[in-house]
Amino acid sequence: MKVPLPAAPAADAILMAERLKRAAGCVDDALDALLSGLSLEPRLVAAMKHGTLAGGKRVRPALVLETAALFGPPASGLVEAAAALELIHAFSLVHDDLPAMDDDALRRGQPTVHIAYDEASAILAGDGLHALAFALLSGGQTAELDPALRLDLIDALARGTLSMISGQMRDLAAEGRFATERPALTLEGVVGIQSEKTGALIAAAVDIGARIGGAGQDERRALGDYAARLGLAFQISDDLLDIAATAEEAGKATGKDAGAGKGTFVSLLGEDGATARLEEEIAAGLAALARLPAPAPFHAWLIGEMKGRRR
Amino acid sequence: MKVPLPAAPAADAILMAERLKRAAGCVDDALDALLSGLSLEPRLVAAMKHGTLAGGKRVRPALVLETAALFGPPASGLVEAAAALELIHAFSLVHDDLPAMDDDALRRGQPTVHIAYDEASAILAGDGLHALAFALLSGGQTAELDPALRLDLIDALARGTLSMISGQMRDLAAEGRFATERPALTLEGVVGIQSEKTGALIAAAVDIGARIGGAGQDERRALGDYAARLGLAFQISDDLLDIAATAEEAGKATGKDAGAGKGTFVSLLGEDGATARLEEEIAAGLAALARLPAPAPFHAWLIGEMKGRRR
């Protein structure tokens, strides 16, 4: 008698990772075509491409695609909406990496835009990616979607972007960058900062997917709760990764957050406490998904993966 | 017998200047209310206010309001569309003033955002103003406008913003900032740069006003031609102002463009040549306005004022 292998979960994980890769490939193609078709100053386009096409898991656009897919076959304009999310994410990374901000020379193992080009080009490339996201949603490429829906998507994206920017400012303040107004580092404060900084755009991605898919109010609420948990799980796992990884493994400078005296889940809860909190967030995210009328295997896998990132 | 005074033109000019001030006041109020109502990190909001509310003639929003007014009474959402234009303009100034860009410490006689706050705050404030412009056009405040029209406005604004950013990159390249690729300084090149850098947002302002007003194709074309002339006239008069004004009068560092070895209308055409070209642009702008079915006294006055800026 053969010993049965635990084949099902492993096969599922492979399948889901494959789905994430497929979504990423699809969005990468759309972004490449979009950026290559721009009639703008070539140095600007090159710097925008460097900030967008140099890898990345494409979690946010995958959430747009997979959330819409929960409610039906892909609508026209869906890939463009997913690409718009990634453009906003890319713009935020290009600006966050600047010397005046987080001062990072490496991202995904590659030189950041201000290193590969220069600071002025990085500022403008970030600005260009930001504007392009809105041009993409308002222009011809998403024209088959209902105009009122398109406005809702733009509104969700603009609001998510504002929250993300606000969260980045709060994060810098929490680091003590603005000497006179360093807030006390409480767990509540860190949750608040990360909900804005990381959570808002993840929430926007899920909500934009849900709106395009035509989700009802209850479904959008359940997905919103899931997205909030996913955002926190993502950040906690990032904090854990930050203490665990070597610079080589992570492809970027690590141990920096602790060095900056920044409040993180790990500095406030300890490694074990942060791991426990991560598991709580994952469980709560899965519970939110259970309120949906049908299973959401990709979403369940993705939030579970936040544990797997800890190497 | 009394000698008749040339009362009409002078009175007109006063009236038009009053209209510009009224438009500015109206947009300032809208911007102040909008920014004060934001639930974002207070330092971010304060830096965004500093970059927006510290003066400025509000030419772009006035163009939105006055262009729409050519075609009928003010529509709901018009002031918000005008404010969105100013938010994009303000974001571009905050970023252009950064040390890595034009490195200006003064703007309108006040410390620039990165001086009053710091570089990181200025980068984020610019990003916040940028996102807020799109949130304003897609959110509830312009809800009474037709959704398809609102999408057109967002598209026009996003495209104008992209061109403006591209023009700024070309301008830095023309300064020789990126040593390997300094283009030859031709008049055609300078016209091209300025049409993007200054012209695109002025054109977007006029077109957005025309679309809200319900202008027809011919009227939009005439106004587009006017806007292109106005943008160039504005830039030529800026170049002339740059050599003529003292730092105190202009409220910002002057003579900088010439110092940077930058191609300007003055460096390429000389002061007299640039003045002649300015007059040509004004005449062509007035000719474009003459193609409209009714007079456009504000627009005619505004382009004529480009001469008056030379003190």
C-alpha cells in the first residue's frame, strides 16, 4: 500500500502561484505596451519604464483581476484598471526610494530610479507614472466600461493614493524625521500608519476589482474586511522579513527599519508576538472571505502566503 | 470743453483685472475649503496648503471659468474643475522648486515648501496635490456634470499633466543636466519644450472650460489655437521678465535661466527679437479669438497683458 501524499494543498499552491504569475505577465505586457506607446521625452519614458518594469510580484493588479473574476468573466478595461493600480504603486516606490525619503539604492536587486538615472528624473518619472494611471482610467482603453463606474474607479484610486501618501508622511513622522512632532510609538499608531501606507492601495485594488465585477454591497464589505487584514498581514510579514533576511536575499537594504528606531510590529510585539498577530490577521482575513457566497481560493492562498514570506 | 479721456480701454483693463481677481478669490475659497476638509496627516495637509494657498494669480483656473462663461451661465462643478487645474499647477511648482530640480528657495516672495518644511514633505505634498486634483474631478463635488463629460475632463487634465512633466524633463535636458544627451538649443526646440512645459496645462484649462461650457468643435479649435499662443506669450514674457526684473520685484531668484545656459527666447532671439515674437503670438492669439462667434474680452485682455508683465 502506498502512503498517500498530501497532494491537494501542494498542487493548489502551485496552481495559485501560477495564477499570480499569469496575472503579472498579463499586466506586465499591458504596462510595457502602454509605456512604449507614450509620445513623451524619451528619458522620462525610460525612467518610468525602469520604475515599473524591473520586476515585482504585481500583487495589487492580481487582486484587481482575481477579485473581478469572483463575479464573472473578465470585463473589457479590467487589465487597464489593474495596470493603473500598479502604476500608482510604482510611482510611490520611485518617490519613497529618493534620498530625501527612504534613501534606497536598491529595489528588487536593481538600482533604484534615482541611482540608474538621477534625482530629478526619478521625481519626474514618479509624477509621470502617477498621471499616467489616471490617463489610463479616463482614456479610451477603458471606454467599454460604464462611465459612472469608471468615475467610481478613478475616485477609489485617487482616494487610495491620497491615503497612501498620508501614511508615508505619518511613517516618516514616526521615524522622528520632523523633530518637533514625533508621535509615541503605540501599536495602534503603527496599525494606523500601515493601514494608510500599505493598506489603502491594497483595499483600492480589491474594491476596484469588486466594482468592475459588479459585486453587491455585502460582498464589497466582506472583501473590504479581507483587504484590510491582507494589508496588515503584508506589513507584519514585511517587518518579520526585515529582521530575518540578509540584504542579498531580500534584494534591498534590510534591518533599516529597526535601525531607524521606527515602530514596527516586531519592535512593539517582539518576533513571536508579531508572528501571532500575523496569524490572527490571516485567520480574520479568511473569515471575511467565508462571508462571500462562493470560495475565493486565490485570495485565501494569497493571505496565507504572508506566512510563507518569512524565510 | 473738456478733453475726452481715453476712458474705455483703461476701464476695461480695470474691469478685466477685477474679473481675474474675482475668479482667483472664488478658486482660493474652494481650495481652502477642500484642503481644510481633508482627513489626512496634518503635516501633509499643512505642506499642501503652503504649496497652494500662498498667492498666485490663478490664471489657469480663471481660464477654466472664463472659457466656460463664453458659452453660458456657470455649471455646477465648474469651480471644482478650475480648482483641479490649480492643484496640478501647484503640485508642479512644489516639485520644480526641489533642490534636485530648479532648487528655488523663494516662490511669490515666500519660502518654497521644501524650505518651509523639508524635502520629503515637499515631495509628498506635491504628490498629494496631484492625487487630490483627480479625486476632486472624480468625486462627489462635480457629480452634477454628465459622467462622460467628467471622464473627458479627467482625461484632458491627465494628458496635460503628462505633457507638462515631459516638458519639464526636456527643459532639464536642454540645461545640460544629463551630460550625455544635451540637445542643440534651437528656437524650434525651445518652442517645443515650452509648448509642453507651460502650454499643455494652459491648453487643458481652456479646453476643460470649453467642454464644460458645451463649446462646439470649431469653437474648441479656435480656443485651442488661442491657448497655444497664450502659452508661448506667457513663456516669452517670463523670459523677458527674467532678464529685466530684480529678485525683489519678481519675488523669486532671477537671471537664473540665463545663468544656467538654458535656451530661452531671449538668449536665442535677443531682447528685441523676443519682444517682436511676443507681439506676434499676441496678434495670432487675438486672431484665433476673432474666429469665435462672440467677443472674448477677458481672453483678449489676458494675452495682451503678457506685454504688460515686462517691467
